[in-house]
Amino acid sequence: MNENPWILGIVMLVCGPVIALCGKRFFPWVTAGIAAIFVCFGLLILFSAFEWMNGTAGLVICLIVAIGLAAVAAYFVFKMVWVGIGMLGIVGGYFLGTMIYTFFLASFHWSALWAMITFSVVFAILGGLLAFKFSKWVVLLSTSGIGSYFFMRGWTMFLGGFPTESEMMADLKNGEDLDLTWAFWVYLALFIGGWIGSTFWQYYKEPEHESIKSDEYYNRA
């Protein structure tokens, strides 16, 4: 992926708008896809950061584990509405925490791996907890936010100017400073604008999928 970022860029540019604009309508498929992508790439980022994929055997084992767990996560998310809603809260919170830390990094040069991990984990937990209290808003905001983030990151794969999560973790682990240029602020504005715009679009234009519309706890939240 480091040598061919355009592959992931195309996937993000295609999937991002669909998730951001039609997340409620295609809820089971969107949540299953997000779960698979998040689990698979999240594990690969961690495996890469800890240098478990340097050898051929390690690479094969890590790929099998990541893809296998991603498939299991996608299955449960697709079949169980509340698992999907909770997953949206966790993933949406994770990406929001990552973006907030990156903002602090760009503004104040706060280069600390523990801070990045703390922001990501705390917001992921918070998003998961809020999912069971404000599930309608979490579905709306998470699908709009995750889709907008994917769309923004897709452009970074072609144009550069924004470090990948694995690069950030590796540099912060080694004590190296990340120099974020003006391009970061353009990407941040694209993300925020897309998030706000797609939230309004889904709220006023998009119907809810039958699986969540007919769920008693979802309607009660």
C-alpha cells in the first residue's frame, strides 16, 4: 500500500461519498463494510508499527489474522443491528479522536505517541457509549463523518500532504517530528465541510433502512 497508495485512494474516493450520503439507507452493508475495513487495516497498522510484518512468514500470518477477524466482525455487524450501531460509535469516535489529535499536532507540534493513542481510545470508547443512548444521532453523524473522512483521505493518497496513521505511529514511536504543511488545513476544511454537508443531506433527504427503522431500541433512543 505504501508503494501503491492509489489503490486505497480509489477505494476511499468511491466508498466515501456512498457512506457519507447514504449511510442510513444502506445501513447493514455500510456498517459491515466499515467494520471489515477498520478491523483489517487497523490490525495491519498495529502489526506494521510493531514490525511484525517485516518477514514473509510474519506478513502472511498477519494478513490471515487481519482478514479473518475482519470477516468475523463484518458478519456480526451485518446480522445484529445494535452491534452495528455500537461499532459506528466506536469507529466514528476513533476517527474523530485521531483528527483532533492531528489538529493539536499541527497547531502546537505535540509529538507524543501516547497522546495520539489516548485521544483515539478515549473518543472511541465515548462514541461506543453514546451509541446506546443517542443511537439515531450516532448513526447519522458517524456515517456522515466516516464517509467524509474516507473521501478526504482518498485525495491525500494522490496529492500527499497528509501522513497515514501508520506513518504517524512509526514517527511518533521513534521520536521524530511530523511537519504538517498548509495542505493539512485544506484537508481539514474538506473533511469538516463534507461532514456538515452530508449530515444535512442524510437528515433531510435519506430514508432509514428497514433494519434500524423497525428496531424497538433504536426508535426509543
